[in-house]
Amino acid sequence: MKPAPPVTSVFMPPTVTAGRRTRHDGCPPRPDNRPSPAQAMLKLMKNVFSPSETTAVIRALRERRTTGPLRFDSAAEPDHAVVAEAVESARWAPNHKRTEPWRFFLLNKDRIGALADVNAERMRRNGASEANIEAKHREWSSKPGVMIVLCQHAAEHDDILRKQNYAACAAASQNFQLHLFASGIASKWSTAACWDVPGFWELLGFEGWPELVEPVGIFSYGVPASVPPARRNLDRTEILRNFRETGDAPAG
Ligand SMILES: Cc1cc2nc3c(=O)[nH]c(=O)nc-3n(C[C@H](O)[C@H](O)[C@H](O)COP(=O)(O)O)c2cc1C
């Protein structure tokens, strides 16, 4: 009886012989001589993902949840060096014409306090009750960490490129949040319009709203004590029109 073929995974690393990659990557040979998925992956990266690495990436994409200050562990200090390091992941987001429009501002304790004051003033201007303002001020000043993300356009960028710049900053912000999530740090993206309130730009080191700058978000982060439930209104079948399954020809 022939021995059973080894269990293979498309993600199995290839065997390397004398510094050269061979075709023996654990996948059965393909009759059409097409590269296996693992060999294709090697064109994208130096080392293919192990199955558990692939699973970890996909889990991070699906399991990250917006987790706000009320769910942070007030007794635990997040590792702020990890947060600074997450900017390294953020800056590899796709960006059209390599404008690299993202700018990051990691606040210290004093600046988080100043931001809480600015937010209180924003709420006051919006007619919030004093009780509400006070509660939010407590919440904002207790944030263990805050990163602010801005989008820097250039004068020669047209409207389309500016839209692309903002989209790139959103992609970078998601990279940033995923890096934190994978490191055990929870975060929340807020767009509370603090930038309209006096004092906001000063706490980032500017004298006022700088030219060609568009705010992207205020990211609070901390060690989670609990996580919110996952919620989506639409499932995959409602958002994906899969012509590969329906086989429809184009109309007309
Ligand atoms: C561009 C953008 C702006 C957001 N602004 C706020 C905000 O101002 N306040 C807030 O509570 N959440 C804000 N969020 C977080 C969303 O509310 C959150 O992503 C949504 O509830 C889905 O939850 P999930 O991230 O856990 O999937 C924002 C998210 C994005 C992408």
C-alpha cells in the first residue's frame, strides 16, 4: 500500500535548498505548472504566512471592535511605546501618488486634559446640559491615551486627490487600530468636532488651524476591561453581488 500523501496547506513554507527556493512547498504539483498559492505568496513576501498567522490576520480584521473609554481598565496603563510603533503599521497603508498624507499626534497627560476642556467647550457651544458636560469631561480626562490623526493635503492636490488623501488616512487609521488590537490595546475613533473650538490646534503645537489640513480622528486607547458586542445590520449576501456565482452577462 502506498503511504498516504502528507497533509498540505497552501500556506506551508517552501523548502529552501542552498539558498534557492524549490518548487517543493508542500503542495501537490500542479498539472498546468501554475504556481501554488504558497509560491505566489512568495512573490509578495519574503516568507509565506503560517496557517496560524493567516488566521490571526483574518481574526484581527473581523474581531476588532470600537471600544471606548468607559470600557477601559482604569487601573491599567497601556504601553504607549506600542502605540507609537503602531504608526509604523499605519504608514504602510495604500495612498495614491504616494502623498503619505497622514500625520499623527500622540498626546501626553497634560494635553489629554486640555483636550477634555476643549471637548467640554464644544459641548457647551452645542447646548449640552452641565451634567452631561461634566460627565463627558470626566470621561475624556480619564482617557489613558489619545492619538490624533490629521490629513495633510498639498496646494497642488486637486479635489480628487484630496478625496484620495482622506481615504488613505482612513486606511492608515484602520491599520493603526488593528495594530493596537493585535497588541491587546483597545481603541475608539471619534470625530467629535473639537477642531472648531479654540485651543484645539494649540494642543497639537499649532497656532491655529493649519492650511490644507483636514482632521481625520481622535483615537482614544486603553487596556480593555470589557468589549462591546459585535453588531452589523447587513450580512455578506446583502452587500456582495457575486457575478461568479450568478453567471449574469453584462446588461445591454
Ligand atoms: C470615520 C469614522 C468616524 C467615527 N466617529 C465616531 C464618533 O464620533 N463617535 C463614536 O462613538 N464612534 C465613532 N466611530 C466609531 C463607529 O461608531 C464604530 O466603528 C461603529 O459603531 C462600528 O463599530 P465597530 O468599529 O466595533 O465595528 C467612527 C468611525 C469611523 C470609521
